[in-house]
Amino acid sequence: MKAKVELTAESLKAVIESKHPTSLTQLAHFLGYKGSVSSGLTKKFRGLIPDIDALLKGSAGTATGTTSAAGKTEAAKDKPAKAKKATPTTLAKAAKSTTKPTAKSAKSVAAQGKWKHDPRNPFRQGSAYALCFDILAAHKDGLPREKLVALLAAATGKDAKHAAYDAQVLLSARPNEDGLNNNDSPCRHRSCRPGFWVRRENGHVKLMVD
């Protein structure tokens, strides 16, 4: 089929600039030719424009650089979702969620770090009873009962009244009077585990392990 326009260097360049063909075949189709392109026609193209291959290559780059509506839609799909703007409320919630456990953990570590866990301690580590045992163990020569309660209150964060209740559980471990093992006297509180006893002398208490 004959071309719809006259084949001149100007007409070829006009089609290349407006249609951006990427090959001689595509250029021929834009000119009105159908089907495969003969070698005679491509030879004619090259005769009119010797550097036509370079022009087509540049045209291909231009075509690639153009953005269609579909291309914009696909790019929008691939674009990551925009992060939500932080507000004072969200920032406060985030700080609260991260700071609260940290403060609690720091307090627990401080309490455990001050009173070294004694390997003879029969109580669950971290409990008030275990802390009371460790305080007693740290004072090799014993200490006044009032001081034991004050130190336990400071370590557990409880008031003196409740700290005294916890201390009394361990202080119930009195020695046996019938020659039996002092580490497991029957008079001790039911929550007081065996393995130790406490010597009392005029309000002075001392941990004993036979």
C-alpha cells in the first residue's frame, strides 16, 4: 500500500517527532504502510535520512519518558502508603507504652541489685519473702527488727505495716526446743519455708542456717 504522505526527509522527520516510532517498521505503519516492510522501503528511508537509526533510537527514549494515565496509576499503586501524621495524643500513648514497662523493670533490677540473692534462699526470687531473706543474709551479725522492716519496705515499695507482715513470716522461724532440727520448726508460719531459722535477742534478729 502506498504511503498517505509523500516520502521526503521532512515528512519522515515530522512523523518521527510527532509519533515517536521505535523502528523502521513502525515508522512505515505511521506513514500508512501495512504488513511487513520491504528492504527497498527501508533503503529509501535511509537514503532520505542517513542517520535515521539514531533518530529512531532517540525517539524511543522520548517515548519511554512519556507517562500515560495507566502508567501514573501503576506508579501510584507501587508508591508506599503515606505515614499518618503524628499527633500529641499518639506521641503520648507511644511514650507511655514504652516508658512504663521500662520504669517497672528498672525498679525491679534496682531492688535485686542492692540485695544479692543468697543461694540458700528457699523463696521465689523477686518475692517479698525472698528479699527479706536476702536482707537478713546480707547482715552477717544480724540487725534490729525495725531496721529489717524499713529496708524491706524500701526494697518492695510497700508501707511499713505490710512490710512488717512479710518480715514476720520469716521471723516465725524460731528454733526448736525439743532437740529437733531448727531449720524446720513446727511453730513457723505456713508460708515460711524450711531450711533456716532466725535467732532473736532483745529485738535483734539474725539469720541462722544449721
